[in-house]
Amino acid sequence: MTLFETAEEVLRSKNGLRILAEIAKGKKRFNELQRVFGSSATLTLRLRELERLELIGRVMEIREDNPTRRKPAVICYVVTPKGAKVAKLYQQFKMSLSELLSKP
């Protein structure tokens, strides 16, 4: 699948690019994303789609500062190099559209 086809598929999904752009700012845990985007079912679906397209990945972090040790590891979402390219295109598009719409 070409980068264009990948971007096109993400564009079709609700909040797909916004979720990708949020993760591109830095690794995010599910709960952090849920606070921004709401519905856990829809968010889970979008995250799976973004993973399937190889735009994001999951990494496990060991929490050494956790005194209770109930959850010694957490899962975070990170952007892949391919996802970073798509996120950059999205940001450029947003800026260009904003400039275009602000001109009389």
C-alpha cells in the first residue's frame, strides 16, 4: 500500500488523523487518548486500524517508580516512521487550509 493510499484510508475514518496527530506529539497511553477523543469502543477501533496500517505501534514501559507494583508495566502508543510522514502531511494540510481560508 502506498503512503497516499494509507493516508486516504485514514482520512475516511472518523478521528483517524486526529488520533494519529495526537500520538505523533509524543507517546500516549490509552486513557490519555480517551480523555481527548471519548468513546473507548471507537477509539479502540481506530487504534487497531492505525496499527494495521503500520502508522502506530505499541510499546511496553516498565514503571520502576510504582511503589505498589500492581501495574509494573504500561502500554503506550507511539508513531511509526510511516505514521510520522502521514501526520506531517496532515499538519501541513491544516496549515495550508487555515491560510487559504483566512485570506479574503
